[in-house]
Amino acid sequence: VNVGDRLGIFKKHGLDLKIVNFTGGGKMIQAMTAGAIDIGDGAGTQMAFVAKGVPMKAVCENTSSLPYFSIGVPWDSPIKTKEQLKGKKIGISSVGSLTDWLAQELERKEGWGANGLTRVAIGSGAASPVAAFRDHLIGAYIGGTTTFLKMAESKVGHVLLPVSDFVGNMASGTLFASNHLIETDPEALRAFLAGWIETTAFIRSHKAETVKLWSEVTGFHESIMSQEYDIVLGMFNPSCKFDPESLTNLRRSFVELKLLDAPPDMSTLYTEAYLPK
């Protein structure tokens, strides 16, 4: 959204955006519930909150896979493969979070059973895994790929593997529109999605310009964002349409994360009606 805004793409579509940054998906859900925002950029797992009654609907699967999340290990770790993670303590942000589910998914895919890993909730701030690695409190951590690329510069930690190596598509990036916006100004929603798709096309075809803009927004050096770009490029969904594999994996994750008691009818949680024809 920052790239499209800085390039004037959304303005070209008749929109003047006010971008509000939250510290996590929970804050975005609170803002949507309160009617404070019209569009939210979150994760597919938050589609469960549509089923719970939050007045919004998913309107775009903007990224499908999760290469921007990785499993990282301390710089001097003897762990070289995901198979060597079995039995280790692995840091997650919090119980019931996406990173918690990713750890459980690794256990499931590898056939390790429910106790194949010891999950340790240490928070999601960039400093949390650094301290945990230095104090040898955990053997690995699931977090942002950029965090581990930055760690590698100071030889604190490094990427072991992106979680997309063992997790299929699951609408990792999802746009949500408030019911109020859908009901009162559907043309604004259509304009936003058209701008988003145009921005996605730019990002996929203009590495140098994108890396520079990302660096300005995130504060990470362009060398880090260049590495990040190469890792995440394949996740961007040029059409915004929802992938069947994403919907299947999300439906299962809602119950495994204890967000819902039973798998929902996914067709009630999203719409593609406002995408460009």
C-alpha cells in the first residue's frame, strides 16, 4: 500500500489514502470492529473473524504463500536441516498465533506428532529472538525473514528455511473491506482494488524501484530489502483472486488455531465481486 501511495497509483484511481499502521492483526480487527477503518491489510487467518461477526469481508488474496516468514536459528547453531529441529525448543510469537500454527504444521508435515517440538512464546518484536538466541533459550524461532537477514549481518542468527518450504498456499496476505464501505461506496472499493493490482504489477516488474521504496518505509538497508525481494517475489498474486488451496488450508487452520469450533462455509467469508472484470 505504501508503494502504490508513493507512486501516485491510488491517487490516479481517484483515492486519497490515510494509511494507519498497527502493531498486529488483532489491532486491525479491533479498528475494523469499531468502524475506524474502511480497508484492512491482514492475513488469511483473520477470515475467521468474519465468521465470528466482525463487520467485514475478505476481498483480495494479495499474497498466497509465506516466504516472508522463516525459521531462523542462531548463527553458530549445528542445525542445518528442518529434520534436525525435531525435539528442539522453537520460539513463536504467542499461543494461538500464526507462528504457533506454523510450528504445528511442521510437526504434522514431518510426522513428528503433537510433541515433536517444544513451542515457546517469546513475543514478536525484533529484539525477542535476538535475546533468546544469545541466551540459548531456544534452538530456533519462527518470524519475519527480514529479521533473520538483519541478524546475519551481525552474526547473531540466520535463515534456516522459509516456511513456504513446508506450508502450502493459505492467503498469507488478505485485504478486508468493512461492510459499511461495501454497502455505501462500492466504487471506492473497486478503485482501491484496481490500484492494488496495478501496484502489484509494478512491484513484480520493477525490483530496483521497489527495493528503494521498501527500504524507505521499513528502515532496513536496501541490501536487506534486495535479498527480501528475491525471496518473496513469487508470493504476490497478480489477480487478487482466492486460491482453492489457500481456502482449504485456512478452513483447517481455523479449528487447529482454536479460532473457530468447526470449519466454516468459506464462501461466506470472502467475495471477488469488486475485483476488476
